[in-house]
Amino acid sequence: MAGLLMIVVTGLVAMFAARTVLQIRLEERVTAALGQEVSEFSRYLLTGSEPGSATPIPSLRAAFDDYLARNVPSSEEAFVAFVDGEVYRSSLWRFPLDRLPAEIVERFGSGDPEALPPDGPEGGFATELGAGHYRALPVQHGPSRGTFVVMILPTTEYEEIGELQGYVATTVLVVLLLAAGIAWALVRRLLGPVELLTETAEQISQSDLNRRIDVRGTGEAAEMARTFNAMLDRIESVFRAEREFVRDASHELRVPLTVCMGNLDVLAISLAADPDEPANDQAATIKLVTDELGRMARIVDDLRLLADAGQGDFLQPELIDLAVLRDDLLAKVRVLAPRRWVAEGGPSGALHADRHRLTEAVMSLADNAVRHTAPDDTIAVGISTGAGGEVRLWVRDTGTGVPPADQARIFDRFRRGTTAYRTYRGSGLGLSIVRAIAEAHGGRVELVSGPAGGSTFTVVLPGR
């Protein structure tokens, strides 16, 4: 819109400037032509005699007759001779008008041939064909007094100026239409993806995130559409993950709730049927319910920890001596179960990290290793530093290992190995917590497990 307005303003300025320049040049030419004719008549009078003869000019009327007979007006030019306040003779045959303008007759036919109009010896007059220009020369010969008037009415130049204005206006209109068409095409090209984006956004609901914008070509609009599609991919991925999380969480919590409610119902029925039911049966039921409620509490705590992992205050970093950290970790994991606990690596230096979160991650890995090993298996806890100050904390065991089909998904929430369900009870959140702690430190978790058994889980942290 601003560009089209600029074109219109530029066109108007160009029209005004062209008209002004042409009018100024026309006035200069008219003034020069008027001055030339008056100068020629003035020189004729100064000779004081007829050309080619020594006979003096007998009268003012004879001077006008002789001069007008031998001088032809230029195109759109006229000569008028006033003698004693009356029109004596005129030459109008090349003038655009077939009669004298009333305004000229009124000005110079006042009866006083020496009187000039208020605007001096030159000026203008109005006609139905446009504005005319004149220049007057008062003369006297003997007792007679008169005025020689030269008039120019440049109608042809006026027409040419008008035609030129029409050409400029047409050019501006054509340019304006072309600019409007190009602008419309560009706007459609630019706003087409935006409209499609808006339409797609309106059609997307919380349960339908499958629609995407059909991207064509290149440019900023296409890049915006690609970015929008990528954003929808991320949103759909997050939505799908959250929906799976809610489903898995409800499933994991429903099992202990069902166990608790079923046993409490059995206990209530038993007490109603036999108030003297043995206390050991009641205690067994209460113990089972308490155990399931404890498992539910652990699941809720783990879920809260995962939710807090994205918060800014999740970590409380401090400067940690790596050698001391490894020894502390080994001392804590030994109490989990009787295994061949081994310390590996020769750590040196310090790490700026959250001691408690790293301890929690290693303890979770060690507990997972205990569940997949026998008493005579080896579990090693190690720390080392690598290139660029990278720190690696690992837990290695010689247990059953992780099948290749499970390695890609065991770090997801509520995901456990295919054989874990037959081995021990769990929520499937331990490794998810380990990964969340590593990523909160800007690191990652790596798993190496061969077909012959044994696994190594490594928390890799960037050096700081």
C-alpha cells in the first residue's frame, strides 16, 4: 500500500513539475517573440522614412500601413495598430481568433493613446482558447498618437502541454496498475501460505495434529511453512508422548490400587463373616496393602522428579572432587546387595555438578544392575575424565545384559525390558530419571551391552 501511494505521489509531482517547466519555457519564448516584434517596429520608426527612399513617412497611419503590409505575423501572432484611441488596422489572419479580444480593445481604445494599462507595456488577456500575451509600444508622429500592440495566443503549445500531461497521466496510471498487479501477485504469493497456515491452525484440535501445510517452492513464505510443520511435528510428538505417559501412568497406578482395594474388600468381608478372624491374616493383608501403597508413593515421587527435571532449580551444583565422589558412591552401593563390587578408573580433578542428583543416578543404575545379576557377579563403579574435560560415570555388571530390541526403549518412562517383568517388580521410571539427570547437566546416557551378557551404563557429562 505504501509503495502504491508513493507511485501516485511521484506521478503527481512529475506531472506538476513537467507542466511547470513547459509553461515557464513557453512564457520565455512568448516574451522573446513579443520583444522581437516590438523592437523591429521601433527600429522602423527610427529610420524616419520609407525603406529604399529618402521620402519621410508622411503620417502615423502611413507608417502602420507600410509596416503591416510588409511584415507577416508568425503563427498564432497578431498585430494591432491604434491611432488616436481607435483601432486603425489589424493583422489577424494567422491569429487563432477571428476578431480582436474585447479586453485589448478596451485597454488601448480608451481615447488616450499614451495611457498604458495598469500592468505596464506587457501583460495577458483571457480568451475561450486560453490565456493570451501582448506587448504594447506607444508611438507619436506629428500630431497623431498611437499604440502598436503585438499579441500571441499559443494554443498549439497549450494543446501540446495538455497532451503531454495526458501521456504522463496515462503512464502513471499504467505504472500504477502494473505495480498494483505485481503487488497483488506478490502479496498472494506471500500471504497464501499464511492463509493456509491460519486455516490449518483452525482445523487442528487437541486430538487431531495430523494436518500439515503443503510446501511449494522456496523463499521466506515456504520457509515459514516448513517451520510451522516442524513445530507441529514437535507438538504432535510431545502430545503423543504425554498421552502415552498418562496411559502408562494410569496403568501402573491402577495395578496397586486394584490390589489394595481387592484385599481390603476381602478383609472387610472376612471381618463381617468372622469377627474373630486370626490377627495374622489381618496383618498379612495390611502388610500387602501397605507395600502396594508404598510402591504407589514411589511412583508418584519418581513422576514428580521427572516433572521437576525441566525446572531451573532442579540442580544445585557445587564443586565435586571426582576421587572422593567415586569412593562415596562405591561405599553407598555396597549396601544394596552382596555382589563383587569393584572401583574402576583413576579420576582426578573436580566437576561442577549436583552431587545429590549424580548420586541418585548412580544408585539407580546400581540397583538396576543388582536386579539383573547373581551374588557371584561383578558390579563396577567407575569415573574417568576424557578430552575437553568430559567426565564419564559408569556402572558395569556381568549380568544377563540388555537384549538389542530393548536397548532403544528402556530409557522411556514406564518401559522395562522384556524379561524384567518375570524377574522383579518395578515402575519402569528408574532409567528415565537417570537420563533426565544427565540431560539436566547438559550430558547424556550411553549403554553398551553385548550378546554374551553384561551391560555398561555411562553418564557422560561435559567438562566445566
